[in-house]
Amino acid sequence: MIKLTQIILLLLFSTIVTNLCALTVNGKKLMGIYENVVIIPIQKELTAKLDTGAKMNSIHGSNVKIYRENGKKWVEFTYDWPGDNSAEAIKIKRILMGYTKIKQKNSPDEKRPIVKLSFCMNGKLYKEKFNIANRNNFDTPILLGRDFFSERAVVDSEIKYTTSTDECKKYMENQKQIDIDKNKT
């Protein structure tokens, strides 16, 4: 009898969690304070913090260099998140989209370069603007701000990880195969 009760409770809990993950509010997906994303240029699943207090997205980067090439300004930076198990630093090069000024309490304002990056979240591909910052003192290498989720999601700080990256991983594997095929020809 106890085992049957435990099975019923487990099934009920599983149903609740499944429904919570699919829940929408006013047509927007309910997401938690932390969600997994796949950043396409990095080809890795990373944890992103959804921050209702931040306007813009941010990605961890070091060794930021701004330079001119073919009449356009470019940004090159290194993704080298210390919490990443991979010891390999990844260089990312993108066109400079502009700058943002970040106001900081008890510190001078910080001017950060902005780039566009593709990422996958919950099976959907997005191309959004990110400022580049050294996020070593933060929990996550990625921050998603209101510019990204205000039209797409409602954030509940009491829950975490409501989205899946399964479809994103399939996309990433397909992208790797495309890159391999391009190099063969």
C-alpha cells in the first residue's frame, strides 16, 4: 500500500512539474531565474541568469579588443569562464554594434562594447545584442535582461530551469556537421 501511494505521489509531482514547465502567463512562457542556453559561437550549454533588474543581455569575456577591418569596427574577446570544465578559451569575433554605459554602485560607470550573438533556448534560435563584461564575480557567464525576455517570458525567481536544451543540442550537432562538410569541400 505504501509503495502504491509513493508511486501515485511521484506521478502527481511529475505531472505538476511538466505542467509548470509548459505554463504561460498572458501568452508568455513562465521561466525561472536560472535557465540553460546554448551559445552558438561557443557550442556549449551554459547557465544564464534572467535578471529583471537588467535591461540588456551580458556575456562573460576577457581580452576585449576593438579594431577596424574592411572599414568596419570589430570586437574580439575570449570566452574563458572559470567554472567551465573545458580548459580551452574560445575566441569570438563580431562586428561592434555600439556601446552601453553600465551604472555601478560605488564604482565609476563602465562602458561596454555590444555584439550580436546567436543562442538557442527551449528549442528556439535567437540573435540578440549582448554587452561584453568580465563576469568572474557573478554566478553565471550569461545574463539575460529585459530586452530579451520582456516580450517572451515572465520570470519567477522562486523557480529554476523550466526550459530544455535538447532541441538546441540537436541544432548544435547539425551545425558542427555543416562546419565539417564546409571544410571538406
